[in-house]
Amino acid sequence: MAATRRPLVPVAVTEFLGSARFNSVLSLIAVGVGFSTHTIRAVIGWPGLIGALAVLVVLAALSFIAQRHLIEWHGLLPITIIAFVGWCTISVLWSDYQWATIGGIVYQLSFAFLAVYIALVRDAIQIVRVVGDVLRFLLTVSLGLEVVSGLLLDLPIKFLGIQGNIALGGPIQGLFGSRNQLSIVALIAFVTFLVELRTRSVRPPLAAASITLAALCILLAHSPVIAAVSVVVGLATLALYGIRQVKQIHRRYYQWGLALLTVVALVAAYVYRTRVIDLLNARSDFQVRYRLWIQIWELIPINQTAGWGWVGSWPNDLYPFSAIQAATGVYHSDGLNAYLDLYLQVGIIGLILFVALVALAFGRSWLLASNKRSVVYAWAPLVLVSLLVTSVFESSILTESGWLLLVICAVKASQGMSWRVRLPHHEVKPVAEGPG
């Protein structure tokens, strides 16, 4: 009688790696790392951050393998993500800084892989809870460190970029390196906490305290950028609420009307941009950005179609980024505009692919939020609105936490509305869900 073959990996290990609790903890850590990159670099440097990312990617891959028969892979990844990431990857062929491009691609793919993992092993409400728990903790620690720096010690915490201005009413930076980044994170947190409250996924007192925390961070950050973004997110929230109240038979006409109104509003905002800037008291902040954008625009025509090569965050010791820094006299880690940044790095083709990616992700998530009964579906389109409007003033959507959230939202929207799910495929059991 032939001896029974022992599995290469013990069953207990496979069950652990594929368990709902392991999925939950790994998702929580991955989102935490995505939003804490500035702090991790400040404390243990780039090697520490890369090491943490590598461990997370390996663990996520092992978890995927452990539950490969339980996950529905058919029509999973949006083609627009594959096309955009693929174009960034092949830009290494014409990049003048190939090693930096390879590093940027690996960094981008690491966060994309973790985002796909989170989107697959967590359902919508669990993703909201994961993001909510992470941002609740980070904003609390940020505010606590600002109090310690500005009120108790009256000294800046230089290695974290905390200036200790809370005694003056701000601006504060928290764990995110700048007031703009703190305000962006706080706005996403505000949206997340509201969805937690409406879905009753946390207790009302905790939800109310979290919303207050996020609002306080937004106010103390004094970011002129987030003032405009907050207005747009507020209007999008009202519009989505109104669409959800309309009867299904009439909803399509209201959607088209809303789309037309949005286009008119965008055109009006562009025509009256000077008045909008004055209204937001953001002229000095805008002038810094304008000088940077002019330098980027002058370099774009040199490699307009394919771009200079993908790199993500700017290495300011490499051309053309060093030339931009020399011309502006200010260090910039990105282009302070995701669309111009992409135009510079991956050309008009990369920009078109990215616009297709975000348009499809937003369109699908908006339609899901409009037609699904649960309020939890409102989280993705409102987060995307926050990211997309912010992209006019920052490039955070292209890397780290912004890119992580974009891919999560795109994959979840694809799961709900991809045309490929109607193609023939094998039946699989759903991934086991657990608490948290």
C-alpha cells in the first residue's frame, strides 16, 4: 500500500494564512504602512520602509496561495489598471534614469499588489472599518504629538516635520510631513467616519468622536487646498444622497443632468479661477505651484508622447527634476499636480491611460453607490472625489496611500460592474469572511 504523501506546507499553516483573522490583520497593517510612509522613513529610513513593504508583499502572496481556490479571479483586475501600470513599466526602455524607473515601478507595484489583496479578501464594510481604524489611530497620534510639541515642550519635532504651531492655532502637520497631506488624510478620514456612523459599523459615540477629530485636524491644518476640496466633496455627498432618493426609472435622467451640471461647474471654476483663489486666500500658495507648473510645462514638449520615464516621487538629483528644483529654488518631491506630473513622466499616452482608469473607477463606483441599497457603497466614490480634486493641487494619488486607495476602489468597482463577469467561468466558493 502506497504511503500517503505529506503536504509540503502543514495544513495548519495554510489554514492560518487563509483565515479571516489573518486577512484582517494583514489588511490593517498594509493600510497603516501606506498612510505612515513619511513617519517610517523619518524613523528608520528608506531601507526600513522597503523592508516592511517586502514582508507585507510576501505575506499577502502566501495568503493568496493559501486561499487561491476560494477567490473569484475571473474578470478581477480592471484592464485600465493593467494598461496604466504596464505603460509605466515599459517606460524603463526609454528612461534616462533606468534604475530610478525600476525602483519606482517596484514601489508602485508593491502598493498595487497590497491594494488588490485588500480588495479581494475584505468586503466593502470591512475595508471601511480597516481604513477607519488606521486613520483614527494616526490622527489621534498626530494631534497628540502636536500637543506635546507645541504646548508641553514648546519645541518642534524636526525629524517628523512637526513645527509645534498648535498653540498658535496652526498650521499643524502631524505624522504626514505637511499641512496639505494631513488635511487630505483628515478629509478621507472624515468621509470614512461618516460612512461608519451611517452603517452603524462602530458605536455612535466613537463615530462622533472620530468625526470631531477629523474636522479638528482639517481646521488646524489651515490648508487652502482642502477648503476647495471639502466644498466639492460636500456637494458630491449631497448629489449622491439626492440621486439615491430618486426612483429607479427616472434615475438615469438625473445622472445625465448631474454630469452636465458638473461639466458646467468645472468650466466656470476654470474661467473664474482667479476669483476662486482669492476667495480661498490661497494666492501665495498658488504662486508656488504656478512657478513649478510652468517649469514642468516647459519640459513636457521634449518627450511629449512617451514622457521622460516613470519614477513616482521625484529624485531631485536626476535630470529633469534637478533642473526644475534649480529653476524654482524650492525642493519638490512631486509636481503638485498629478496630471502634469504624469504628463511629464509618462507622456500623453500615460496621462490618457490614467484618466481612463480614474474615470472608469469613479463611474462604476458612483453607479454602484446610486443603485445599491447599502450606504457603504458611497465610501468609494466620495473617497475618489477627494483624491481626484486634490490631484489638481497634489500628486499624492500616484504613490503610496493615494495609489493604494485608488486601486482598492477600482478593483471593488470592477467586482461590482465589470463586463467580464458575464463571460463563462468556473464557480468558486466565496472567501470566508470573519469579524473585523
